[in-house]
Amino acid sequence: MTDQTAALPGSHGQAGDAPSDALSEAPADAPDGFPSDELLARSDLYGAEHLLGHGTQRPRESGVDIARPFVYRVPDEWLSPVLRDRAETMGVRHYEALFAFDLEELPPDRHYTGVRFEVRLVDDDAVALRLAVSETVPEDVVGPWPGTGAPAVSTAAPPGASRSVEGRYRRLLNRLRDVPGDPVPRVFGERRPSFGFTLSAEPGRPLTRRSYGLRVLLELPGDVPDLAGSLVVGTTITRVRRTRSDLLDAALATAETFGEPLPAPERPQAGANEGTRQRTGGAATSVATTSVATVRLCVATDIEKYSRFTDDEAALRAQERLVTVLAAARRRAGIDESRVDLQEQGDGQFAVLPADIEERRVIPDLVRALRLELHDVNAELNRDAMLRLRVAMCRGTVRRGANGYVGRTVIAVHRVLDAPSVRAALANEETATMVVAVSDSVFMEVVAQGSGDLDPDDFQQVSAKLPEKGFEETAWILVPPPVRKARDS
């Protein structure tokens, strides 16, 4: 077996350290195991040695029991005012999810010195708002957990839980108990659909616990029927020898998948969201129909330095040129304009493209078309009147509300559009007429696959960050050179 010198991220142990009394006498601490109906998987953890030839198997170093995730709807009264408002205006729902696993007990000459656990949810619009791995809850970024009047880590079972459900809840919650002498796990993935924790032992001290849990406050799109995703467990094991110790990485051979049905949403009262008219305080008011959520490509566009158009006539002409350029570019890219949903924004425009477009063709065609249309509209304009655009593209779940589209993607595409890194990219290129910023998922799934004439190497990875809005996402920007036609020379 090959000696390993690499540990999990953040591990302090090093191969070659002499074994200490702490390493040789580490206790094991594990609650009772999971009942069979609560067990998601009983899996082997394999060493990280490279395969030595056809049919060679990696050595089994340990094992892990993984519990089925437990999820329940968080009552509105437990939520902070900010989250209650998001639920009402954006159609999202909030759930608490508990994840847990038990590591196998090791032989006396081996001890766990590192653990990594990661959850990857299928829905890109799912967001982990808060993560907790111990009884000491970190400072919240969205408000109290779960809300005013609720304990920091509630041990009360979910509302309306049966005795069996309450027992399952407490078994999982027990995995969050602090173990004296062990370091505090470090969580990652807040505000993302992939999240988890890492834990590394202090030098010369093994981890005393073998059972771990992760408690997550999730925000999910309102139409998601189940909590689906995959789990990854990895460990660092220290093997104690007479004069030295070796580090071994061990992990699942493949991620374990899961799917837990979510509680069904309450049905709206008769007459609600049906486009009928109801009376409130004696006056007739219109109740707008709310659409179901769908995955769409969203495009947000903004005129650079719109404030330079100081008189009304100049601003009106700039708006007319913007609308003309965008509509012509969509037609040139083969998009059915009658199926594009638009929101007018004065110096910009927000467009939700049809659900069935072929993104690998449409996105490069739209970028090319925008370059051509901008060239034509700017050809007869002086420098002060020229149109320079910032364009952002994100894909995700959106739904139409009473006064426009809602959803995390709608917010994200505008945040990316306004990010300083995107603004600077255009400002730093005086001859350019546009900058295009795409989300990480659009880049990876469309641009990076070699779509049309978009070269992935021409894109630059940036952080689209707006600290005052609590927003930070990876984006990829392209500043294409202006079009040169024969008559320009």
C-alpha cells in the first residue's frame, strides 16, 4: 500500500510524524446506528491509490452508513421577516433538511484525522441559506434561526410530527452534538446549491467522533416536488506505525443519490389566482393569474452611461435605438419575437426567452447579431451618441407574477449586469461596443462545449460581486471586438 502525504483540505497531519499517546489511545464516540428504513446507503470508502492495471481494485479502507435526508417545511412564524417576504413575493418555500452519517470503527492502529462531506442538489435554483454542524450555531446571514422566538438550535420536533418521525428527527439531530476536544467543522456553500463541511484534526490528535450531521435551512423554488441530489463522503485516515504514521485518503467510489418528497403545498382558497375579481374593503380589485415556474434563459441589457443623455430628446432616441437593436438581434438569431416576454426598464431591457430554444445555437447567434446590429446603429452616430451595452445571460427557474417575473435567476442576472467587474470590462475597452457576461452554468454547459463561433478561451472568469446586496457569483465575460465591414475601411 502506498504511503499518502496529502490529506483533505485543511488537514494538519503529515506523513512521517511519530505517533503520540493521543493517536494510539483515541476513543470512538458514536450514537446508535440508523434503523434500516432510515438508511440511504451502507457504502465502502476506498483508498486513493491509482489503478495499477485492468481489473485492479482500489483497497477498501473503511465504511460509512448514510442516513436518508430528513426534510420538513419551516412554519412561516419561524422565518425572519425577510424570508417571509421572499416567500410571499417570489413564490419560494423554506425547508429545514438534516443530513447525517456514521463512519465505521477502525482497527486500533488507525484513526480518522479528516472528514469532508458535500451535498449537491439537482436544482440550480436551490439555495442553502444557513448551515449548522454543531450546537454552536454560527452568525446568520438572513436573520435568526429559524426566526424570532425559536431557539438557536431547536430540539423540538417538526410541527405535527408523529412519534416515529420525532424519533428519526432526534436521531439525526444527535449527530450535531459537540464532542469535547474535537475542532469545529468548517462549513461551505452558503447561498449555493452545493454545500457541506470539512473537518481536520489538530496535529497529534485524532478525531474522537465517528458520527456527523449537517443542518441546513434551504430555499427552494415553489414548484419543486422533491429534494433530490447526491452526497459525497471522504476521510483522511492516519495509520500508526512503530516509528511513524502514514496518511491515507479514503472516499466513496461514486456519489450516493437521494430523493425525498417534499410536503405538498397548501391549496389556495377557491377563487384565488384565477383571474377573478374579489372585493377588499368594499372595492373591487383584480387578482392577477400567477404562472407556474419554468426554466428559461434570461437576458438583461443596460446602456452604458445612460446619464450622459442629459436632455429628454437624446434619452428618448437612445431608448428607441436600444429597443430596435435588441429586437433585430433576436430576430437575426432566429428567436420568435412573439414568444419573448419583455420588461421595459428605461435605460435597459429584461427579456425572458422561450423555454424551448436551442441554447447552443441561440446564444452564439445572439451575441453575433448584437455585434452586427450595434455596428449598424452606431455607424452614423458621433462618439457621444454611440450605444454601448452591457449584456448578462443567466438560466434558471422563473415564474410570472402580478407585476413581472420573479425568481432567483431574475435577481442574479441583474446583479451580474451591475457587477463592478462587468462594468469595468466595458469601460476599459474604448473601441468595444458591448460586454457579455454569462453565468457559470451557461458557460460550462454552452460556451465551454464549443458552441457556434464563441471561443471559450476568449472569456474571462470573474467574480460578480455586490457586497451591499449580499451577492457574489462566478461569471464569465467576453468583450468582443467591434465589427469591421468593407465599407468601414
